[in-house]
Amino acid sequence: MIFKGIDGVNMSYTITKFDHNQELPESTFVFDRSKHQNVEDCLETNQD
């Protein structure tokens, strides 16, 4: 995979192993609002 950055820096990745359906604790993915104050949480705003 080649990732072309908007700053002109391109990175190349080679995936050698891909494990799917892994058990991960909820704490693995934590969104820190204090670091991203201008981001809208679509899960909270689209609950009707």
C-alpha cells in the first residue's frame, strides 16, 4: 500500500499478516475530545 500525504511525504507499507475478528477491549479505542475540539461526534448528533 502506498499512502500519499498532502505534504508531499509518501509512505509505503507492506502487510505481511492480517488477523481479523480479534477480541479487543473497548478501552483500545478512546476518543479524547480535549485533543479534537472542532470534531463533531456523528454518533451523538444523529440519534433520533
